[in-house]
Amino acid sequence: MNKKFQELLHRYKVQAFHQEHDKTSVAELSRQCMHVTDDVLKQKYSYHFQKLPDADRAEMVNMIQSYVREAILPPVVEKLVERQLRLEKRLETMQSFQRELLELLSEPSREPVQR
């Protein structure tokens, strides 16, 4: 039983490492990340003033909004999406490991019971 558990744990670690470091996995993650990031950035958000501002203040807010939307937001959203996708992949791997572990533990023991 201990040997099977060690093999299962080793297989989980290898699979998790390959998900994080294989070129194909990294390329797939990057492709998914860019797709989700583009979808998020295409959504249009707008700020509604409570009171009607003067023209100078409204122009300043529009400049800040444009700068944030074009310069600051894309890399931040991309990092957040990448982290989320990595965690989802790691969770899938962990669930697979737990499923196999529970199957291993539920197998009837072949070793004689010592009394």
C-alpha cells in the first residue's frame, strides 16, 4: 500500500510539474489567457457622475480612464487570468490525484491481518 501511494504521489508531482513547465502547456495557457483577457477588456465600463461636472474635470476623468484602460489594466488582467487558469489546472490535477487515492484506499487489502 505504501509503495502504491508513493508511486501515485510521484505521478501527481510529475504531472503538476509538466503542466507548469512543458512548452505545449505553457503555450496553451498563454493562448487561453489572452483569449479571456481580450474578452474582459472588450467589456465596456463607464463612470457616471452623481453631479454634472465642469468640462475640465470631465476631460481629466476621461484621460485617466483612457490611460488606465490602455496602459495599466491589460497586464494586470492578464496576470490575474493567468493565475486563475494555473490554479484551475492545479485543482483538476489534485482532484484526479484524490480520486485515484480514494480508489487505492478502497481496494480490499490483500495482506493478512495480524492479530
